[in-house]
Amino acid sequence: MQPYYETLKTAMATGAISLALDALVEIAGAMVESGEKERAAEIIALSLCYPLEDDTREHAEDMFRDLESELCPRVMVDAKSRAFDVTLVEEVEAVLGGEI
């Protein structure tokens, strides 16, 4: 996942929001693979609140649908709700452990 973290840092530093969102979706995908599904749902829910490239949006929506079928409905509702309470910068800081 380290390459995605580096991409995310660079994208935020240069204001490349679309690239940052792409990196977040990829990080969420890696989290799903490693079993961090609830955290991935939060990241995906936030990402879906922003304009995304078509292929990134499709990938994020597919992952979110898959998670909806695997996780407790309350977890998914909380992820969607959290997406409106957290800014992109706050989410990136959380993902990167405070490093932007």
C-alpha cells in the first residue's frame, strides 16, 4: 500500500484532488483485501461524495455494494453518515497517520 500512500501525499500537496481520491479508493480496496472492511467502507463512502473519474467511481461503487452485502447494515449507515461529518483533508490525515 505504500505506493498509494505516497501518491496520496503528493496529490494532496499539489492540490490534485482527483488523484488523491483515486489513491483513497485504491487504499480502501487494499483494506478490503486485508480484512479492514469497516474502515474501507468509511473511506469509500467519503470518496463517493466527490466527483470521481468514471472508472474510479465504478470501482468504488462496486466495492461499496459488495461491502453492503458483507457488513452489518448499521456499519454501512454509519459509514455514509460519517462521510458528511469528515472533510477530505481530515480523512487523508487519518489515512496517513497525520502526515500531509
